[in-house]
Amino acid sequence: SRQRIEGWPERVGSCPGPGARRRGMPRGDGGLSSLLRQLRERKQGRWFLRPVDPALDGVPHYLSVIRSPMDFRTIGTKLERGEYASRREAFAEDVRLVFRNAIEFNTAPDDPVRRDARELSQWFESKWGGASEGGAKKKDGPRKKQQGSTRADEYRRVLRMLSDRPEAVHFAEPVDAVALGIPRYHEVVAEPMDLGTIRERLDRYRDDGEFERDVRLVFSNAMLFNGEGSPVYEDAARLSEAFEAAWGRPSGPFLVRERRRVLEATMAKDAYGVFKVPVDPVAMGIPDYLDVIKEPMDLGTMAAKEYATWTEFVRDGRLVFRNALEYNTKKGPVRLAAIEVSKLFESLVAPLSYVCDLEEVVEKAYALDESLFFRQPVDPVALGIPEYPTIIARPMSLDDMFRKIRDGEYAPPTHADLLKADADLVVTNAQTFNADPSHPIHRAAADFQAAFHRIWDAVFGHPPREEAPVVVVVEPPLEQPLRQRRQQQQQQQHQLQP
């Protein structure tokens, strides 16, 4: 077993040290989750969201024609279970099976399901092409493609943020001038635009200018046609402000930018390039390296790796320097460099140590049996509940909470309270939509809330109500004001008890 290096903690601040791993949410899957989400979100994917029900869908002979049914929900379940972890190509095989089944069963050339299956299949192959087993790609062409995909993901993030706001209800679909009784609309608005059309174009935008032009066109059209002071005008103005605020930030989710910042500064400190590339035992004349170091890591590998969590990123960074210290036991240039560069790395990640706490809570909540119904966002189409968006104004799920962590929406010093509020919103939504107290989801929501609060209390140091006295925990200054307020409130509650 690995020996403990003296002075190297297994846990530094709120983030685990290089020898520790957490269980809970699945780790990075090389972009498979993102690709599946895009398949679900595309208009052509609406036929394939759930398994075909021969009775419900009016196709009683379906299973006599299709011997191996497949759908996006089943693929998502297999992905969550880790069934594609060692065989990425199996993911592509299942996606292709969805389309083959649809084309085989729907034989009419003008059938809409057949047509959409062909179109979505072509789109999928354009995204999958060039990827090899394990996600590795050749150095030239695919790198440019990956860069374009990154921008499309950024457009998708901004569009999702806009679509999630209540003001977006006016701009979700193209304006139907006839249905809305506004026959002059196309005389006033020369180039209509809406968020749904932008969503369909996400992967076709050649640059940021085209994307932002279309988004701004949505709001300028609405403000042009609807006079100042009207509800639609005001909602367009508010949504426009939200877009400009989000679009004005550097590209990429918050934690992606932070990882880039940390790696660039750390690599710059590594003047001799000791930690930038994988160790080559043969070329460096150290054939026993892999006998001593069971989990190699380097900064270059980190830069190319997709991380599901900040915790995993910090762990890998610490692993780079721990390996160097563990193999180079005698004082020398590599050991000295590891000490110096690791100090810089620690100083860079320290301000975001609170993120590890947030991730720990969500990961542990994700692993709960009670969270089964609350992990992914509610899909009204797939679940057959089209009325859901009209009843639930602010949807929330554990995946949404994890996204908000990634996007930096839980900022200190109120990060813990904001996270807890969103978990409570998950419960409120579930019990509002499933109002009958005897409904299984209504009951599961209550169980989930109690379990989540226990996890939150354990991570953020809020002692259970029945325990006394309050234990004062010494923490970094960033957390102290919030801690003091909680302790004061707890002491007051104990004083009020008979």
C-alpha cells in the first residue's frame, strides 16, 4: 500500500488530499452525458425520449418487428450506472440502434419519425466522428472541432440560463401572428427571431457574433413591436439585461475558467517542464517508476482531461506533486521543484475550497436512495406531464444544483444557505405538483429533505438541534461570519426551549 508522506495531509482545507476519493455522483464520462443531453434537446429527438409502449403508442406489433428496443432514457440509465465507462463505443452503438429501429419500423419515405431519425443520426455522426476509444483524439483536425463544440456548449449554457427565467415565456417559440391576432407583426418586424430557433441553430453558429446578434434580435424585435411599458416590452428588457450580464463574462463555466487559470499559472511556475508531460520511465531511465507510482498524473494530462467536479481537479493536482515527492525521496532538483510548484498550486485553489464542500453535499445527496426522483430535471414530454411548466415556475434538481456549482452561482459567504434553499425548492416543487400527501413522490420528497438536511448539517458544521452546547469550530475567516450567525441563532433557540 502507498506510504504516507510526512507532512502531506490526506485532506487540505475543505478538499480531499491526493489519496482520497469520494463516492456519489458519476465522474467525468468524456462528454457522453453532454452529448446525450444535446440529443434529447434537439427537436428531432422528441420521438426517442422514452421506450416505445406498444399499447400506449398504438403499435401492438412493435416488438414483433423490433427485437432490440432502445431509447434515450434507457441510454441515460446505462450511462448513470457506468455501463459505458470502459466501452465508449457501446454508447454510440446504442444511439445508432435507436435510429435503426425507428427507420426499420417506420418504412414510409415521408414518415416524420423516419425523417427525424435520419436527420438526428447524421447530426450524431458529425459529433461522434473522429473520437476514438477512451475519448482520445488525433492532434490536428479534431482539436479544432473540439474548440467549436466548446463554443456551442457556451451558447447552450447562456441559452439555458435565459430559457429558465420566467420572462422567457414570450420568446420561446416563433411568433404566430395569426393565432395571436397581430396581423401587422411581419410588417413591423422584418426578421423574426426566438429562443427556440436559436436552440436549433446552436451547432451552426460560426462565431460569437452570429450567436449574440440572434439573441439580441429576439429582444429588439419584442421592444420594437410592443410599446414601452407593456409587459412584453418590460420582460424583453429584463431578459436582455440578464443576457448582457452573462455574455459579458469570460467564456466557459466558472469552474472551467478557474481550472484554466490555475493550470496556466502552475505551468508557468514549472520553468523546467518537470510536471507538464507524463513521466516516460524508459526515456528517463527510471524503469521502476510505475512499480512505485501506481497512479501517474501530470499537468498536461490535467489540461486535456474533462472534470466532473472541482474536487477531482484539486485531487489530481495534488497527486502530481505527491508522486514527485514519493518517488524522489532524496533532496534534489525534482523534489525541490515539486515543493515550490505545489505551494503555488495550493495558494491558487485555496480561495475555492468552499466548492469542495458544496460538491460533497450534492454528491452524497445524489447517492441517497431517497434522491431517485430528484436527480435529473423533470422532462414534461418524456414523462407525459405537459402541464408541469405551468404549475412549477422554478424547476430544480440535483443536476441543476451541480450545474450551478460549476457555473459559480453559489458564492460565499451565503453559498451554503443558497444550496440548502435550492434543495428545499426541489422538495416544494415535488410536493406542489404531487399534492396528495399519500402520493409516493410527495412522501419521497419529505424523506429526501430530511436526509439532505442531515448531510448539509454534517458538512457545514451545523449541529443537530437536540445537541448542546454548541461547539465552536475554528474555520477560515471567509466562513466565520456565517458560522457565527448560525451559532447565535442556535443558542437563542436553546434558550427559548422550556
